[in-house]
Amino acid sequence: TKRSLFDPSCTGVFDRQLLRRLRRVCDDCFNVFREPNVSTECRSNCYNNEVFRQCMEYLLPPHLHEEHRLAVQMVGK
């Protein structure tokens, strides 16, 4: 299915733009830290995890944090 192209743990709203935005945070975080597990852990549980939150706080200006937290809730469980 189309949903599985992104992440089967994301069972909420299927919104390509939101999923792309969340995935970009994980990709950028991996590019900064170059730790092999960052990308996988960041995406785990449909982005609802500590690694994603740390990446978001490190990479994004504070005024975008709430927007990304809401996106995680929308696409998540």
C-alpha cells in the first residue's frame, strides 16, 4: 500500500507532506551526526520517540517545534 512506503507504524492521517517533513528531520539529523542508528531510531514508533525530539530540538528553530509535534500526533497512532 502507499502507506507502507513511508512507515507501517504510522497509522494516523496519511499525509505525504507531513511525512516528508518528519522524515527530513531524521535525514538531516543523520547527516549531522553520522551515527548509523540515528535514522532508524528517529523514525521508530512513527517519529514518536526521544531521538526524533532531540533531533527536532537540535535542528529546528523553537517556533517550529509545536508544528512538528502536532504532525507526529496526526500521522501517528
